[in-house]
Amino acid sequence: MIREFFLGFIRIHILYHASKEPVYGAWLMQELARHGYELSPGTLYPALHVLERDGYLSKEVRVIEGRQRKYYRITDRGQMVLVEARGRIAELVHEVLDEGADA
């Protein structure tokens, strides 16, 4: 169950970073590790593929030092989802962290 929650958080992180600049897998793995998410390529790349397939990310292949690197950028659809996610995250954080309000 925890893994499913974290996969949702990871997808939101991916959309957030892809909204700032084009991102690629190795960079995302390092950035997510900085936030405490130790991901294998077998977890990250399927998430990227699903986000692309569902229209939240677009992919551009660039040749860097003779190797192909896939860069992902948020789409308009992804941006709309990110805006909605931000609102829901804010509501959830307020409710979950406001422990003393109901006591």
C-alpha cells in the first residue's frame, strides 16, 4: 500500500519538474533520491512511459555525447493535472498536519 502512495507522489514530482524544464531519467532519479525516493530504473521508466502514454508528458529524443537521451516536458494536459494536484495536496496537508484542530 505504501508503494502505491509513493508512486503517486513520484508522478507529481515528475510533473512538477517537467513543468520547470525538460527532464530525463537519470537526472530525475538523482532529484527524487534527494527527496528520499530511492528508485530503480524499473520503477521510474514505466512511470515516465505511463505519463507520456496518458498525455501528461511529451518526449523529445536528443543526442548527447553520441548517445540518445529522452527528455520529457509537461503537456497542457499535464499542467492541468498538476494544478489540480496542487490544490488537493494543499487541502490534504492542511487536514493531515492540523492534528490539534479536531482533538
